[in-house]
Amino acid sequence: MTHSFAAEADREYERLVARLIATARPRLALLNHAGDEQHPLMQKILEDSAIRAHFSDRCVSVSCDGATNTQVAIGCLASGLGLSPNEGIEAIHSHLVAQDHTLVVIQNVDAIYSPADPEQQEATDVLLTTLAALDDITLVITFYGTPLPECVAWTVMNGDMSVAFKLTVPLRNGLQTSTKQTLVSC
């Protein structure tokens, strides 16, 4: 019996969705493929019917592609949550504490987490630590390479995978691009 790559990718995707809607609030780090600027995996996750049913309208996804620093990413996250983009991390924290279980996705975190800039690295650590400390948040980051922010205990899907894992999921023909305001690009 041969296993097709697509069937294996579908099984891995189903495991990922199951982890995201589990009772325990995971903190997942997903490794992007080089050249994966359109984030098809995160788009598919945000459009998934099980994710939509579990989180309802409590999903926010921020892409750090164009963020020049962590403060810009914080402004985009605030905007995605319906707050003023001028709000800081404290306002985001207060807003999320008052919400039900929320999925927060920060894509391409390495755009604001650079070992060459310790000040930005520290600011990103504060952002991620603040979000990860909230009990009712499922936090997912995507990144292209190392180093992975060590400020959070990231969820490992199984023992033979590294802290970050690579997952390729082919998009289905019926996938629609979301127009929700909670999909924010900086």
C-alpha cells in the first residue's frame, strides 16, 4: 500500500486543526517554505470549517511581512482586534483578557525578530510572552528560519519533530480568500 504525499499532508493538516481546537491552548511555531509569501497553510486554517465553528469570529491573523518593527506589528494586531492601531500591548492584553477563546496568528515573525537587532528581538519577546501568558489564547506564529523565539514554550506535535515543523498542504479548488477585517497585513 502506497501513501500519497497529498494523503499524508491531509492527515498532518487534520492533526494541526485538531491541536488548534483542543482544550489545551497551544502555542505553535510553523516553519514557512521559502517563497511562500501568500501563506496558503494559514489561509486554509483560517478558512477551515472546524476552526470557524470553534473560534467563530475570534480569529485574528497579522502578517509581519511589511512591518518595520515590533511596534508596527502591535499596531496591526490592535487594528485586527478592532482597537485603534495606536493602542499598545497593554490595551491588546486587556482586550483579549475580556474575550472568549481567541486564535491569534502572527505570520512571518522573523521580519520583526532579528538577532541583529537586540532591541527589536526584546520587543518581540515581550509581545509573544504577553500573548502566550493569556490562558484563553491559541497562539500560532509562522517564520522562515532560525532562531525561533525562545521566550515561549512552543508546542511540539510529536516527539520526532523539532520545535518547528514544516507542513505542506495543497490548497483545494473551493478555497475562498477571506475578506474578514481580522486578516491584517502590515
